Amino acid sequence: MTQQHTIIRLGHQGDGIADGPIYAPRTLPGEVVSGTLSGQMLTDIRVETPSDQRVKAPCRHYKACGGCQLQHAADEFVADWKVEVVRNALAAQGLDAPMRPIHTSPEYSRRRATIAVRRTKKGTLAGFHGRASDTITEIPDCHLLHPSLTRAIPVAGALALLGGSRKGVLAVTLTLSEGGLDVAVKGGKPLDGPLEMALAHATEHHGLARLSWDDEVIAMRAPPVQHFGPVGVVPPPGAFLQATKDGEQALLQAITEVTQGAKRIVDLFAGCGTFSLPLARSAEVHAVEGEAEMIKAMDQGWRRAQGLKQVTTEARDLYRRPLMPDELKKFDAAVLDPPRAGAEAQVAELAQARRPAIAYVSCNPVTFARDAKILVNAGYTLEWVQVVDQFRWSSHTELAARFTLNPKL
């Protein structure tokens, strides 16, 4: 039975929410919509009364593709909503902070994407999954990906023909690098001699910088270098990388401001040196990361560089063994960029160490707010928050924040 509902607000996943709660994807606050109710989800949605913030989606794939959730909303609305998501997460912890203007990465700027590929009777199907669906939508005119990345999607299909299964879906991560396309494949057939030879030939044929298959490097024609500040680093296959160069620079600018004047900085969850290496222009840096191969890549990059301060590295699981106050007191400032789970254990030790300045980069406003509460209770002031939107038109929200110690507390 078709029912009408009025959308009250957007949830964290970007869905419209009506009384119930009832969830209605791709709707906006104030809209009257109708559809068929399936559990708590409204399907076959028709917008009866549209919001004045509703716009025509710029990408022709939007209706079928699940890569974006908010192309139906005006850019200003999306920006304000993402800032409000962070503000609400802080408010739930009894916190508030000045919010700097949001920084949004431009269209066609994503330098990395994981493409889903399935073999078919006629060849392959490569693209993004539909919303909450196993269906793959081809995306030849994607407005998110850098054009060089979009042009590389057929490479994913070619690899699926060589080593994909008709029963499974291949996950092919394509990353732009200075050496060319860096390709990491997951979910393919087990490697054997003939497949390895075929993949090595494909690396040459398609001019790939590097090809890895379930974390095993098959071939490398040229080092897939990523530059972090003045340093060229060759990350291990599939290593974490900020989604856009533009967003990475915005985050780095915020972190540099927080740590300005510090002579010794500890960088926690440091990855391959996204922040550690640029910061080493003016300070000694100790970089800590759980993945040993990422730390090794950073160290090799630093050793080849010229004119930087010392960068020391440590492979350490910061969830099981956070740095303790006596270790942290060696540093003037701390930087942390944890995964979505946040860094509750490490933040508790930072709070006890009482370092003068902390720069916190987060991809999850809820866990950020939880960790911020620990620092504020320990005498820190949350000076400002900068939302950085690298995942344009998605519900994903990232931020950088500055904490300073009030020595009187």
C-alpha cells in the first residue's frame, strides 16, 4: 500500500527519516514523499512535494550507482549537513567548538577507487555496486573519479578475464601514482604458474606501474611513487592513502597549524608518512603505525630525501599497546589519524601525558567526539574543528581538530 510521509531530517547515512522512524533514501528534510513500506524502509519512492534544496543529479549513473548518496541535494545543503553531523556528535558528548568553513574536494579528483568486477557470459561487468545491492553499475562518466582513473576501469575487466571466477566478484583497487597505475586485486583465483605469467604479461600490455594479487606483487614496471611533501614513498600494495590530493593538503595544512613551533612531534597511526614526512621539514618526528610494511616504506622514503629533520619509526599496535605517558612526554605535540574506531586507549594516555598541542584527524565524528570528551575532561580545549569533505556527495565525513592544554586545569 502506498503511503505518504514527511521527511524530518537526514540520518548519518544520508537517508531521509520520517516519523516511525521510516527511512527514505535520496530524500530531503521537508519533502512529502510516497512509497511502499518494507519494514522500516520506504521503497518505490515518489517525491510529492520537493525541497527547494533538491537539484538534478550531475551524474547520469546516480540512480543506479551506490557510490554517492547525496547528488540530489544542493552543494550548500550537503556542506551544511556535514558540518551539522559533526556538531551533533559533539553535542551528544556535551561539547561544542568553533567550526571552520568546510573544505570540499572538487569533482573528478578521487585518485583511488575499488572497482567491483564480475565475469559474464559475454565478458565482464566493472563498476560500483548499487545501493545495498550485489548489482554492479558501470560508471564510464563518473563525476568522482579522476579521468585517468575512469579510463583505467577496463583494466579491471581485463584482469577479471584472466583470473576472475564466474561465481565471485573481484575487488580491483586502482590507484594513480607517479609511476603509473598501481593495481591491487582481491578475491581472484589462486595463483599458479600460468596465471602468474598471464598477469605479468598483462602488466606490460597495460603499462601498469605495479600489479599485486591478494597482496603478492606479480610485477612492477616502475615504482608507484606517492609524494608526501618533499618525499617520494612507494607504499605497499593496498596501503591507506587519502582519497584526494586536495583533501590531503587541506588536512596537512590544519595539522601544520596545530603543530607549528613544536620541535619534536609524535605521529600516531602514521601510515606511510602522509603527515610525518611533510612535518619533518621543521621538526623531528617519531612515527608509529601498526602495519610494519607501511612504516618500512616511510623509512625508506625518508632515507632517500634531503634536508629533513630526523624521522624515527616504530611498528606498534596502538590499540593493544598505546604509547604511555612517559614515552609521550618526549614530544611537544601529537598528531593522530586513527581508523573509524577512533583511538580511545591512546587518547587516554595522551590525556595523562598532557602534551601542549594535539592535532586529531578523524573519519568518524562519533568516535572523534567520544575521544574529544576524554581530552576535554583532562583539561584540554577543543579550539576548532575543520570538516574536510574528500568524499563528495557521500555521507562520509572527515575532519581535523585542534586541542590545546589549559595548564591551570
